[in-house]
Amino acid sequence: MAATGSLADRLAAKARNRIYRDFLMLCRPGPADTILDVGASDAMTTAANMLEQSYPHPEQITAAGLGDADAFRAAYPHMRYRQIAANKPLPFEDTQFDIVASNAVLEHVGSIENQRAFLSE
């Protein structure tokens, strides 16, 4: 992970800002839409957790990640967080969220079979 403020961090933040704008344009979330962000990071850099940093209705986001989220909870104390386990089913009902977002996660899931299972979930 790039250090906060480094060139790599600033470039990643710029790219993730574009991804965030694409998310808004394609998903068109409304203020009442519930959002699951799969792959929230406990690393607090400029480029990490762009949805949590930018979305104007944070109370509608549930972040899910592998870590215990101490740094995440400190940075976003009013946001829900759920720890998940690698290569295990997500602990949510099928229709619990209106929108599910996941950025820079698929490449960490492992085999093609694991990636397919992750996407179908």
C-alpha cells in the first residue's frame, strides 16, 4: 500500500475518483438506497475507501472487509462495518441491499472458480 500523499497514492486516488464518478453515473444511487461496499480497507490512505470518503449518504453504506476495522471504525464512526471471511459466503440476505459495490477486490479472490463464486454471490 502506498504511503498517504505519495505519488502512487495520489495517482490511485485520482483513478478511484473516476471509478466513484462512474459508480454514481451507472448505479444512480438515491438517498434511500442501501449500499454494500465489499472490500473496505483498514488502510487509511487518500485512495482507500473512496465510496466511504465521498458518498453524501454514509448512513446508507455497510462496509465489508477482511480486517477487524479498528482504523476504519475510527475514520468512519457512524458507518456500519461487517467483517467477512475470505472465500466464504457473504453474511447478508440476497435482497438486503439495493446496490453492491466492490472495487479492486476480484483480483484478490484467487482461482477462477473463486472469482466466479464471488461474482455470483
